[in-house]
Amino acid sequence: MVLDPAHGGIDPGARGTGGIRESEVTLAFVAQIRRALESQGLQVVQTRTGNEDPSFDDRSAIANAQRGAVFVTVHISSTGLTGTARVYVNSDLPPLSNPAGLIPWDEAQAPFLQLSRKLGDTVQALLAQQFRGSPTSAQTAPVRQLRTTAAPAIAVEISSVAVEKHEDLDRMAPGVADAIARGVVAFKPSYVPAVAASAAPEPFAQPVSTPLAGVHP
């Protein structure tokens, strides 16, 4: 499992009128999600553990360096019905331009879209049970962070920084953590055998002067 607390460092993300900063809340949520995942026997890597701000590519590179990983990026919305949670998967990407060779960095998610949708729907259904008013299936969006991730990848967005008290968000953390942990556990059997059978992609290399990522499909 690769957990990505969104924002950080000089980028606080969304800000609430009560001084709530998205970057701080996502880090706190990820701490609870990590404990829930580890209690299920899953190994967890975080893209940041303090007030840093890794680039989008750095965050994706951490996920792409793992074999058989699942990636979850956590956000706190500035809008939306308070007390709800939404899961996003990346919008459809164009067909791979070179399916028999190297995969361009910006198309890394393309081979994993179907798996990402399955993971997203599984987690969203569990979130809907916990938080009334949440959708029952994952939504699609052109999420930049997901596009460059070579693994089943979802974005979980909680509403919202506009709450009056920080505690209103804190109370959601256990339910979000439980839904993500149970969703990942339910999803993993359908993913790991497929990875083993098809020989999982080699880790991506960080893009430098070329848009091609060093991995075979």
C-alpha cells in the first residue's frame, strides 16, 4: 500500500475559515488509514510523513517503485456535502501509443484503469455505508496524481474544510480508514494473482528529459 497525504510544505491545499489546512488533515487521516491497513497485515509506504511537499512525479515514483502496489491519495475538499466522502478514478486515457514497448510517463495509469475502477467502486460502496449522502460508486476525473501512477490508484476526497470545528473532520477518520482498509483487502485477491501471472511491470524511472518511463507493460 502506498498512501499519499495530499499537499504539504508550502502548499497547504484547501483552507477553512476556522484555520483548517488540508495538508495537516490529510496527514492525520493517513495515519489512521495506515494503522487500519497494517492491522490487516498489509505493508504501507507513505509519500510523506511530515510537512514536506513532494512533486506529483516524486509521489508517483514512490508507488511505481513498488511491485504489486495499490495507491491511495487522500484529499479534503473545500466544497461538497459535509460529512461525505467521494472516490475518484482517473478518466479514460488514450490507447497506449507504444503498447509493445516503453510506457510514456503520462500514460502510466492506462493499463490499470479497469483495476482502479474496481478498487474505487469497492471503497466507495463501503464509504457510502459509513457516511450518508456519499455516492455509491466511484466517479471519474482527470486527476493528475493518478495519471502517472502505474498501479491501481484512487483519490479519496472528504468534505470539507468548511466545517466549523476541526473535530467534525476528526470524527470521520476512523470510518474512512475502516472503509479503505476493508476495500483494499477485498480488492487485493483480484489484483495480486493477475500481477503474478503477467509479470508485474518493472519499476518506473523518474522522468528527466524524456517522456518515456522505463517500464515494460
